[in-house]
Amino acid sequence: MKQHASDRVPPVSYRLSPARAVGVVARREINTRLRTKAFVVSTLGLLLGLAVYAFVVVFVGDDTRTVALDRQTAALRPALTAAAEGRGEELRFRQAAGRAEAERQLRDGDADAYLHGSPGGSGRLGILVERDLNPGLERVVRAAAQQDAVARELERSGLDQERLSASAERAAPRTEALEATSVRPDRLVLGLAASGLLYLFLVLFGIVVAQGVVEEKSSRVVELLLSAVRPWQLLIGKIVGVGVVGLVQLVVVGGAAVTAARAAGLLDLPDAGVGTLVSVALWYVLGFFLFATLLAAAAARVSRQEEVQSVVQPVMLLMAAPFILGITLLTKDPANPLIEALSLVPPFSPVLMPARIAMGTAPLWQPALAALLTLAAVAVLVRLGGRVYSNSVLRNGARVRLREALSRTS
């Protein structure tokens, strides 16, 4: 297929340096999109949704936990009730004749934890759970056990501070699970939330890039832009500009999500929340360059918005695969070897690695290796994507064939 004269990139004397040209295009995208109603409304909508969710969890949701007690631990009931009320928690109690009955209650969902042992005696209080111990319930039981131990020590020895401290330390409960898990439940939730948030923003702003390419192409604005900058500079500038806008919204919404989770008592790891947000932001930058380059190159092959969906669908499936795998496998086994292997390889790493970092299952060398591999993939894709974009962006009418778009001379 011969290229018409009107389709060729006109010979232009480019006066801007590459870095400055990319910066000019990026600033144009940032200034244009940050001021749009869509950006403001979507940001406020996400923040409002988080606020409503936190309100429902705190004030509407049923957070009552059921604790099974035996004859020995029944004496802790008043201390447990007082500790729960002091922390805004609500407890229900069940009687268990022994461990066998308690295990049945745990497996049937009739109890969240079984307290056993000898509070106040020489033995240590034990907590038996089916899989994971709720962090809020753990704090209540620990406080109640220590308060009970201090009260008993006061009766025995008066106000001996050292003996009181030692007694409180010995009273700290020991947790045992019927089915041990490798990750704390709040860590698992944090990891899945990180993966979901990252996937959402990669899709939303990746589509913005694709639609922007076609919009400029169909309105012939791209011809004016290419009179001042080279095609690859326009492509990189657009990705950087839209990516920065997405990063701003991601940090705002992610920060609000961490705050809401802590306020609702869903996150008992403040440092982990902040660390996860930083990790998500860094992987968003890498992932956005990876996927936005593919989306922009694919969109440049068509001239109408109606055709965008069909050409970007393969890229969207590539983006969805790691998220679906993460939700499916991480909930069953956070230490799944398949997830560990895939999280090192682009295009899976931008979505899976932040989840593993949040859950604490990724040794330091793995995120570093995954980042290096992703950077290498970005370098290759920017080169190929830039070629497709350059060969396609000025051609209107029928869809540009992939072979023609990838050719060195089109």
C-alpha cells in the first residue's frame, strides 16, 4: 500500500531539543486534563465512595466477634467486656466444654476464637482460631489478659512495679491456628487493595491516552503538533503528561484509602499502609509506561473513536490477566509459587509485585529484579511503539495494518 503525500510526516526543522519537546507536550497534557470537569468529578467521586465505605464499616457494619470460653477462661469475661468497650468493639460469648467442642464451633463459624489455658496461673493463656486472628480481637484479648494478671498480682504482692510488669508480660496470649496461613488477614486485604487500585488506574488513564491519540488524529491537530516535534517526542510527552495526572489522582485517592482503612480499624499496620502507597505509586509509573505505550500505538492505527475498543482489546486483556490471577490465587495461597514467578515478569509485575510487597512475601531482591526487567521491557516497547505511532498517526481512513505500522519505512 502506497502512502499518500498528505499522509507523510512533513520535513520539518525541529528547533526544540528532545527533552524540551517532550516537556512541552507533557505540560500541555497536564494543564489540559487537570482542569477538566471529568478529572475533578472522578476524584471527588472516588473520595466520596471511600468516605461512605468507611462510614458503613464503622457505624453500620456488624463487627461483633464471638469468643468461646471454657470453665477456666470464663473468669476473663468481665475483663474482656471492659477491654472491648474501651476500644469500641463488641463481643459475644459462647461456652465450650473443651477443645474438641471449640474446634467444631470455629469450623462451623459459630465462634471467632477460643480462649483456653489458666489465666492468672502458671500457664499462659492461649487463643485458638480457625485460620487468622482478627487484629482488633487480638488487642482486646491481650489487654484483658494483662489487666486480669495485673489485678491478681496486686492482690498477691501489693504495688511492686517490677512484679506487675513481669506478670503482665507473662499474661500475653499465645495464638494458635487450626489452619495456619502465611500472611496476616489485614496484610492480604492490603495487598489485594493495592493490586486492584493499580489495575483500575492503569486501565482508566491508559484508555485516556488511547482516546487522546485518536481524537488528535481525527481532528488533524496532530499535524500541527508534528510541525514542531517529532512523532516519538509527541508519544512520550503524551504518556508522561497523562501519567502524571493519573499519579496525582492515585496518590490522593490512595492516601484517602489508607486513612479510611485506619479509621475503620481495617488496617493495624500504619507503616505498611504508607509503604504500600509508595510502592503502588512507583509501580504505577513503570506499568503506565509499559501499557500506555502499547495502547497509544494500537490507537494510532485507527481514525475513529468507534474503532478504539477493537484495537486496544488485546492490550486490555493483557492488563486484566495479572489482576484476575492475583485475585484468584492470592486469596487461596498468598505464597503461591506461580504468583511469585509471574510477579517477576512484565507485564505481570506491575500489578502482582505491589500486592506481594504489601503482604510482606517479596524479598528485597525480587522487586528490584522485577523493576529492572520492566524497565527493559519499557525500553523495547517504546522503540517499537514509537515506530508504530510514527507510521500510523498521520494516516487517515482505513485501519493501518500491523505489518505496515511496524515496517521501518512506511
